[in-house]
Amino acid sequence: MLVCWLGQLTIYQRLDCTVGAAGMALAAVKPPSYMELFERNLGVLTEKDQERVREARVMIVGVGGMGGALAILLARTGFTRFLIVDPEVYEASNMNRQICCFIDTLGKPKVEVLKQEILRINPEAEVSVLQKALSLEEVKQLIVEWKPDVVAAEADDVAYSAKVIRIATQMGIYAITGMPSGLMGYVMAFPPFTKHTPEGLFGLPENLSYKELHDTVETWENRCGRRWYIHKGKWRVPYWDEWRYGKRPVTQLAPMVWFTACVTAIEILKYIVGKWKLITAPHVWLLDPADGKIKVRKYAEGRLFNKYALKAFSIKPFDIGRRWRRAALKILSYQLKMWERKQLKEDAEAERRYQERLRAKEEGLKKSLHEISEK
């Protein structure tokens, strides 16, 4: 058990750490040694690199789609010290993307299931779990007590994750987040004491409280600015239209979520071993596999809209704000119709290709059957 600080804090419903012999109880026989498990890493990493990985302390806030996949990837890379935080249990809607969601884990706490999966990979791992929604002050207190080397902010609440990142970097901790959406994703990393913030990258004011930032990010106007969800993330226009009114959740696919988690894990590995080029703010990874684009560049999506358009909506003299809002809605309406027509054309082309595949498959099978029968 973690006795050094568990008794000092009363905020926790549960904080559990399973190590050594307790973890080995999961195996019927003595498990392989650490180096036996991860010796294939030594084709890229030195033994000293691997030891740094082994000793690194990783705190993950939010272990649903991104956070859960990230934890498993890090565990398979040889990371052994985890603190995972999430208040939720698995639900049926998690099945399409969350790596530890199975029929037999529905209704179970995400942190507990993930802990067992990490221990199945490496029984000697130290996995501390906290099934609780933390306030930002509690996050700060937890960082002070647990002393992570890396904080991964993967809560669904964008404003909350942004504030967790700022807390971590201000305390000299490397922080990172991966943000998949549809068929696109971003990975943003923030080194210790950086001047850059998630809010700054998004083009939002950097002096907002958590509540102010949350309310700003979740407004109908702000969501209207995230039109790249359609043309980059390939969201269906009707779905996006319902989402901007708060009627639908962010759409996600397992391949994109796990792909984003893979890039996030690589950036963490690079930071811990101290090798290779780190990608840090204001530069981000842009993952756009649907259009065959994976690149590093400065974050730009929605930045100008957030920085200028949202402010213009509130200008009262001469009714400028209302007029600008009306004009912006007309532009948005035109764009949505254009994108929907494009999607319908893609649907028609997809149907044509599908029928071609069926015919090619049928012809190929007939030909093969004929050749087999003649033998």
C-alpha cells in the first residue's frame, strides 16, 4: 500500500496499489522477469533507456477510450508505475472504442478493470487507482503527493483536461493529451514550465476559470466553429448538426482512438528516454488518415474563429454582433449543404465500388471452383 501519503489525504474513495507478490498471484506459475518480457525493446532502446521507462511514473486522468488505450500501450512498452483516475464504470456505449470494455466488464469500474489488464501484462507493475471525479485542487494535491514524471489529461471534458495540463506544467511536469474525433486526431504535448497552454492554442482567453472555459467550449457558437470535424474528421453532416445542439456525443472510432493513443505513447516514450525530437506546443501532431495526411504543424483549427468571430458576436453598438451572427449562420448553412451533397456523392460512389467488389469476388470464386472441378 502507498502509506507515505494515503493517510494524509481524505479526498479519496479508493486508492489501491498492487505490487510484487500480490500482482504475481494473477499467474499460476512464476512469471518471466521484466527483461524477459521486454527484451525485444532492446533493438531500439538501450538497457539504460529501458530502466528509465521502468522507473517512470505516469499519471493518467481519464481512462476511457484514449486513456485506457494509452495505459495498455505504455504497459506493453515496459512502463510499470501508474496512477489512473476515472470515476466511471463501463457502459454499452463504450464498446466501440474502449480497449478494456467487454461484455463481462460492463458495469465494472474502468480503473479496476484497467489495473487488472496491466497486471496481466506485467504482474510486477505498480498500479494505483482512484475511482473519483477530482476537483482541480485535488488534482494539484495528488501531483504533489505522487510526483509523476508525466501527466496525461484524457478526460472527456476538454476544459477540465486543459486545466489539468496547466496545473501539471506549472509544477514542472510534462503533460500531454490526445484528442481523436471521427477519423482525425491531434496530439498536443506541453513541456515543464512552458508558456503555451491548450486555451492559447485554441485561440481562447487564457485567464478564464474552469467554469468559464467549460461554458465557452460547450456553447452552441463554439461548436459551430468546429466545422473541421466534418471535412477532416468525416462526420456525417446530420450527426454534426445534432451534436452542435447538444443532442449527440462526439463520434469516435476505435482505430482512430487507438492510433491517436499510439502517437501519444511514442511522445511519452521519447520524453522519458530523452531521445529523438519531441513535438511540443505550439506544434502538434495532426492525424488525418482518411485523406492520407499525418504531419506536424502549428495548431490552427478553429483558432481564428475562437479568437475573433466569437468576440464579434457580442458587439452591441450598431447591432454589429447580431448582424455578424446572422451572416455567419448563412455561411454555415451554405457550407453544410455543400458538404452534405459531397457526402451523398461519396455514398453513391461507395455503393458502386461495393457492387464491383461483389461481382469481382463472385467471378473469382466461380473461376476457382471451375479450375478445382477440372482437376
